[in-house]
Amino acid sequence: AQKVTQAQTEISVVEKEDVTLDCVYETRDTTYYLFWYKQPPSGELVFLIRRNSFDEQNEISGRYSWNFQKSTSSFNFTITASQVVDSAVYFCAPTGGYQKVTFGTGTKLQVIP
Amino acid sequence: DGGITQSPKYLFRKEGQNVTLSCEQNLNHDAMYWYRQDPGQGLRLIYYSQIVNDFQKGDIAEGYSVSREKKESFPLTVTSAQKNPTAFYLCASSPLWERENIQYFGAGTRLSVL
């Protein structure tokens, strides 16, 4: 079974600041996928990024980037130049054996104008 | 527009009453899921269905029941056996029951006890 730790319960930043959301996971699976989802105040979760355990190359997609380090079981997510619309709860979610997603407890991000 | 529709948005349950939450998708996805979200917690899996006429218990299935008679529909019934039903319920779907699949979510149903 997977276990996910998102140690940051709430983060507040001023608009245009960069912010990094931390995620540490535990898994016995040798291959797995890692996801980040965003839950705005409306309640509907929205997919952001996905990474498989074979590929540790870090990427940038627009204002989003992620740092995946298999050796430390971390999958951190960075928003560059934050905007008020980024205010939401962000969930890290690994998926391994049995194809069931395990969601972390989430990090609530507040971007102050 | 393709997506997942959950109804109602708000639901109130009386003592001893069963209530049913609706979830409909027009994405032609095989897999569907029900999650429960409590304040300050992540999502916990209640039931999932890999394909029509098949469903499996998730981590917290006690007090809940589901059916999957049609590909596009996966209703969740909260029975009177569920003693603490107040929560936010989210339905999701994915193309297949594969771990790399992205899940697509509905807007949720907030259930409260009268």
C-alpha cells in the first residue's frame, strides 16, 4: 500500500511569488505513477501533472514544474509567479499496484493579491 | 461538453434514511470511482468499478452500496448503516482501470445529516 505525506497543511504567498509544494511517498511497488491534482473552491479535482517512476527527468510546463527524486521518494511541485487563481488545495497522489490511487491530505495554498 | 455530472449538489439525510447520490459520465470511460472527503483529509476510496456490471469495495465501503448497470452511470447509496455520513462525496472516472490513467472528477455532492 502507498502512503503519502504532505507536511505543509497551509501555505500563504503574495501574488507573483514562487511556491513549492512538498510530497513524500512510500511504496513497495517497483513501478508506479505520481500525480498532482488541484481542488479549487468549487470542489472539483483537476489533473495537473503525471510522472512515472522510470523517468526522473524534471520538467517545466508553463508556470508549473516538478522535481521527482526517486532516491528520496519525493515529488515536489512548484508554481512560478503565483496568481490568485492558483488558490486551491493541492493533492499529491501515487498509484501503484492494484491501480488504486492514494491521495495525500492536501496542501491549501492561498495566494494573496 | 464531455464530463461527469453529480447530483444533487447538496443533500440532507434524516435518521434511518437511505439516500442515493447520482453520478453520470459521457466520456465513454470504463472505470468509475466514488471517494469520500472529510475536512482536512485526503480522498478515501469507497467503491470502484472497472467495467459495467462489476464493482469492488474500496477502503471504506461499510455503510455504502453501488450499482453499475450502465457504462455511464455509477450511483452511490448511503445506507442507514453509515453512522457518520456527513462528508463531501466525489465521483470520478478514467478511461481504463490502469494506474497511469488520469482520473476526471465531478463537482461533488455535499451530504449532511438533519
